[in-house]
Amino acid sequence: MSKFVPTILAALFLFGSTAAFAQIGEDTVEYDERVEAALQDADYEWEIDSDGDFRAVLEFTDDRSQVLFVNSKTSMLGQMEVREVWAVAATSKVGFSSEVMKRLLEASGSVKLGGWEINTMGDQDLAIFRAKISANTSASALKTVVRAVAITADEMEKELLGTDEL
């Protein structure tokens, strides 16, 4: 469980709102309490970042790990509220080759949920595996999605980079 949980719970208790304070004197960080409850049930180590998103690091038995995010902010698709769970598998300052792009596209076709995309952040391109799920998904389903996203991204990181940096 995150080291921020006691502070978050105290803030929720004292202020009775959906916003939590990371530490006294810092800006308010708003986050989705549904994610917090689901992650607590899943027993993953996590923290809330400055955007209110949940950052988790999953450890695997082969001494590898993967950082992933569960967004607090949601969007609507018709009447369904959608949340994103995502992880970065590779970064590049010069863009990805056509071979890497083809590999990511092929890999998207073989997964049950989610897909690969390329996003630019700052001066880097990021290969991101992203799953979009119901914001009201059960703790059990969120645990499954978090693990699937982490494993998929970590396997691609190993294949493309041969490292364990992300």
C-alpha cells in the first residue's frame, strides 16, 4: 500500500471531499476515489501523482518491473464513463523505425484488450500500451487490466530495448 495512504485518508476524513492533500501546505490533488478503493483491494503498491493519476510499479518474478498509470480523469462514450490504464514500453528521441511501428501494430491485433499507440511528450516519442475500460469496473477487473497492461508493456520493452528501465 502507498506511503501516502494515511495522509490521503486523514484528508478525506477531515475535509469530507473528493480532493486529497499530498502533504500539508501543498496544492490540492484531486483523484478518483473509485480507483483508490480498487487498488487497495488489489494489493498493488501505488501513489497518486500531481495530476491525480495513480502510478503503480508491478514487480515480476523474473526480476523485472513495469511502471503503469491508472488515470483519475475519465471521458464519456455515450452513456459509458471510460478510464485509461497505460504503460510506456519504449521511448525515442528520433522516432520509431517502420519495423518497430509494424511490430506494434501487429502486437495490437493479438491482445484481448487495449492497443499500442505512439504519443509525443516533449522531445520524445513514446510507445504506449493503453487499455480503455469502464470507470466503474470492479476491483477484480481493474486488477486484471492493470496486470495485463503491465505485462504487455514489459514484454514489448524487453523485445524492443532489451532493458528494464520503464
